[in-house]
Amino acid sequence: MSGKFTVADDKDALGLKIKISNDNYKDSITAMASDFVLVDKDGNKVKGFSSYEDGDLDDSKLEKGDKSQGYVYFKAKKNTKYTLKYTSYDDEVKANTINIDTKKYKDGSKGPQAAVQAFVNTIYLNKDDKNYDKYVANDKDDEKNNFSDIMKDELKEQVFSGDTGDISDETNKKVADAVQKFNLDHGTIDTKIKKISDNEAEVEVKTNTINLESVGDKINDLEQKKFDDALDSDSDVGNTDKEANDEVANNISSYLKTTDMKKETDMTVKLTKDGNKWKVDTDDDMYEDFAKAFTGYVI
């Protein structure tokens, strides 16, 4: 019998793909998740339940000759032997029993979580993660370029002072590289499967990443000081914002040492199965907030 350890209805569970048919009974029989139990060698019973997602065993009545199949979930232990039984309110209904050894079933929830972690490491933290090619279907170069654009826009909007159209790529890259390294060294990310089926998954992600609000304030204070000093000395005030941006960018590592980390940000990342890999849904409405969490974005 096919199956996997997974998450169903927010519970760690063993999902078994059960096939049931009414071959001989003249009246209808029920077919629902709670009709199935796993029984261990000591007689302890684990009742089946449904997550009410696509692919689960539908609650239905089966007339003679009818068949149904779908996943039923059990809070079963790993590396344990059970007997799968069908229970019926009608004593005349007889059903086969099936021996189940849970050590043969893999943990299907690890793939999506590993994909999200590898995606974050490779794209957001600029860390070489061998699991990217193993678990992630997204094109690596495309995603790095997309995140670079998001990072550039956020730094210009929330950190740099003055006419941000004049920020050089070099200045922007100094800060972007420093932010990625700081998040790699000091940030945290925790993942948990929220929902999973054969072809789709949702992973809950908690991040603790850098908050660049104080760096933006530092640039504004520095630009104001340079502006005031230029006025006092009758100097040109037209480049004071650029000078402040460049000075902070050149010393960004020292500024980041005094920067507070963000509070935890909770979000849900959606993935779809692509062959043997998982593709992070970058078109989802929540994706941009997911990416921004690693840019120093001030929510």
C-alpha cells in the first residue's frame, strides 16, 4: 500500500492511499476516514482522519460494485508495525485486513522544507547550498537577478538619502552584499509544513532578519550634518546626499554591528511539484513580502 509520512490538518501523520470497494454486500457501505483504524501488537488503536484536501478519501456510500480510493491519515508512530482494519456499524460487512510496517514509508514533508531552506540560502543569503539543485526547480540565475532588483529598489526607497536615481550600482552592491552577509551570520529561519499534497505544498516560515531603519536614519542625520556644514562654509550643498550615502556604504559593516534585528516575521510560502523537485511560487501575492524580509525592509 502506498503512503508517506506527512502533515495533515496541522498534525504529523502517516497518509495511506486506501482503496475500498463494495464487492459483495447488497446494501450500501460507508467509506470515510474514521471507518479505518491502525491496530498495533498491543491492541492500541489509531483512528483515521481526513484533511479534507484534494486526494483524500471522500466521505461516501458505496453501493454494490462501487469503488473509492484516497488518502486516510493516522497519527502513527514511525518504525512500528500495525494492522489496518475497516470498521463498520454493520457486523455483516467483512473486510480484508492489511499489515502495515511504517518503517517503509518516507517522510514526504522534508522535500518542500528543504527546498525553501535551500532557496533562502542560495537566493537571499548568497550561500552555496548543494540542496538547491537537488530540491529546487526555480532557475537559480533568474531568481538571483530578481532578488537583486528587489533589494536595489528597497535600499533606494528606505535607506539611501536624496535623489536615489543617482545611487551607483557599486554603492548599492556594497550595502546589499553586507545585508546578505549579516543575515547569513546573524539571522534565523524556521520552517514548518502547513499543508502538503502530491503536487502542492505550503510551508510556514518564521524569519528574524536585519532591520535597516537605523541605517537609513544614520544616513539622513549624516546628510543633514554635511548640508549644514556646507552652508556654514559657503560650500556647494548639491552633493551632500551622495556624500552621506557613499560614506555609509563604505563603512556599512560597522553600522550594521549596531543595528537591531527585526522581530520575527511569519509568512506562508507556496510550492508546486515539478518533476522530483519543488518550485517556489514567486507569482503568489505573499512572495514579495517573503523576499523583502531579507532586504532590511521596514514593515
